[in-house]
Amino acid sequence: MAHTRLYLIRHADVENPHRVLYGHLDGFQLSALGRVQAAAVGERLRSEDIRRIVHSPLARAVETAEIINEKLARPAILESDPELREAEFSRYLQGLPYWQVPLLRPLWFVHKAKRGIVPGDESIDRMGGRILAVARRLARDHPGETAAIISHADPLNAAWILLDGRSHNEREMYRKTVDKAGMLRLEMEGETPASWEYIPPPEVAKPASAAA
């Protein structure tokens, strides 16, 4: 049975001066800090012989993948997969400043009480399952190859809940969270997760342009 190592990575910091919930909106690129974070992740993974980077189609994940790839000892294959997209419910919330969400998007309260009830919302099982399905596909189609998966906070946090076998509730979604440029190192035996470990974001100096 082949052993496959996967890195489940959250995209790096995003340029968002108006503090809006960007969800699936296009045009939200990495900030100066985010570019430094992504480069540092690439340096950290430089010796891991990553053969393939599968990323969400959203701009912030694409840019994170490209910057990481530039730092690897040998360029990896870049592949976009829509299953790594942001949480579906964020389409309902996107474009609003965070503080306005409870005021102008009342279904947010139902979403927070139990995910998956509101049309267009995903259960934790469905959302985390998207991530783990990509992990199983990579282990099946490219056994023994080290790869990276780049996605977003809620899907990755949901996948972590499924790996741990924790309760499917909002407290668990944020009790253990994958920070921007953080990652889970996932060891697969065949298509079955065998062990996983959280690796915090690299400590980087904040660029002068992001210091304010």
C-alpha cells in the first residue's frame, strides 16, 4: 500500500482594506504580507519534492500556489479544482463588511446554529468531504507522490473536524483552525488518512507597506 504525503494549505493573507467578506468574489489578491507568507511556505516545502499543487480556482488561492511553486527546488504541476472552492454559503454573505453581516443577512444566524439547513449552505460533512475527496483522488491517481492542496478556512477546518472525528458544530469549526498560510500535513496509507499534524504559518517580518 503506497504512502502519500499531502499538505493541506490555507491561502495566505489577502489585500482587503475595506474589511469585506470576499467569499467567491474575484479580484481579491494577496497582500504584501500574503506574498511574503506564501514565499516562506514555499521555502519551507522546498526540499519536500512536491510534484503537484492542486488549488482552489479563486484568485487568492491561485496566487498562493504560484508563489509557493516559484520557491520549490523543482516546479510542480499546477492544477485547479473547483472542489477546493470557498464555502458555498459565503456567496450569500460576500461583499459586505463583516460587521454588517448579522444586520443585513439574517440567514447567517441559522447558518451559525446548524450548517446545511439553509438552501445553498453546506453541512460540515459536505464541505470537509470536498477537501478529503481531493486528497483521496491524489493518493489514488498519484500514489507515493508528495502534493499540496490549497483551499480556504472553512473547508479546511471542516476537513480537520472530519479527520479528528470531532462533533459537527460551530464551536469545533473555530476551536482548531487553519490560519492563513498554515497547513495540515496529512499522511495517507492508500486512500485512507493515517495521521495528520498542524503546521502553523511561518513567522515572517511584516512588509513596510503592510505595517500601517
